[in-house]
Amino acid sequence: MDKLVVATHNQGKLREIKHFFSDIPIEIISAAELSESSPKETGITYRENALLKARYLYKKYRIPTLADDSGLEVKALNGMPGIYSARFDGAKATYHSNNIKLLGLLEGKRDRRAEFVCVMILIADDKTYQATGKVAGNIACDFSGTEGFGYDPLFIPVGYGRSYAEMEYKKQSISHRAVALKKIKRIIKTL
Ligand code: ITT
């Protein structure tokens, strides 16, 4: 396989995916480079939404396509925001407003456990492959770090005394996305 369409408009995800494949000879083409919009994420699971995103571009271009649907599941919020992580604070949500909303909902709470989940769908040669990555952690009481995107400044993975946003390249090897990407890379190498 020498080309891979990555069905995302999220620059943070795209940067991480490109970096992950930088050691193999594969051309990464993003949805933005194809001037494509994204389909409505009407699914109620990560898998359904990742399938919607991957199928939308695969049907059009017939080039192997990878989609990522991911989210942050907070225990004390019964798993919210989960698949609604991108627009947790509403239609006009920004990363910052989502983080502020999360901090507000957890104010005074001792249980700050959370899990980051990433479900990736790869479609190649009309076959569909799935890989999941999960990382357990805790939601910090305040922002720290400037790297990454989304909830990175608040998420402290178990076993690390710092947030994803303070990790620079370390996030690229231990994150929920990295776990899923390692599985996808193994599949890609066989195609
Ligand atoms: P695409 O659908 O175009 O890929 P999106 O941002 O809408 O981009 P999702 O629907 O999968 O993607 O939403 C995932 C949200 O979860 C994302 O916007 C972030 O707020 C959060 N998220 C996912 N992975 C993250 C990570 O590694 N670090 C921080 N936040 C993350």
C-alpha cells in the first residue's frame, strides 16, 4: 500500500497519524487536501462514526482510507462526553470551552478517573478492519502543558505524573491513538 487517505479534519489527529507513519513509505492524504467536507456523525458508537467517515471517502476515491473516532469517558459523569467529546460544550464548542465545562462539572469531585478511547477503521480493497486503543487516566484540577490538542492539558495517564499536553513526543508512543495505530500499522504492512 503506497497511499492512505486519512478521513479527518482534526489537525491534531492528523499530525499524530502522519508522525506515526513517517517511518514507512506511505503517502498520507488528508480529507482537507481532497477539499472534502465530513459526513454528519450520526452514529451512537465510535465504530459507527468511524465507519461513516471512512466509507464516505473510500466510496469516492477507492484509495485505502483510515478514520479515527475518539473520545474521553469520565467515570463520575457516567462516561460522558464519550462520542460527544468534540462538541461537549455545544455546537460552538472550542477545545478551551470543552475543558472549562469538564473542570466545572468535576469541581469538588474526588473521583476524577477517565479513559481515552480511540476506534480506528481502515478500509482497503473493500475490506474493513478495526483497531481500538484505550488509556486510563485522571482529569487534573487545572490546565498544564501546551502540546497536543483537545483535552490533552487535563488528561494525566496512569503511571505518568504529567498531562498529555506536557509529554511532547511521548504521547505519540503511549496514547489511545498510538495503541490503535500500532495495530493498524501491522495490518497495513500485510496489504
Ligand atoms: P474528525 O471527526 O474530523 O476526525 P473530530 O475532532 O470531530 O475530528 P471526533 O468526532 O473523533 O473527532 O471527536 C474527538 C474529540 O475527542 C476531539 O475533538 C477532542 O476533543 C477529543 N480527543 C480525541 N482524541 C484526543 C486526544 O488525543 N487528545 C485530546 N483530545 C482528544
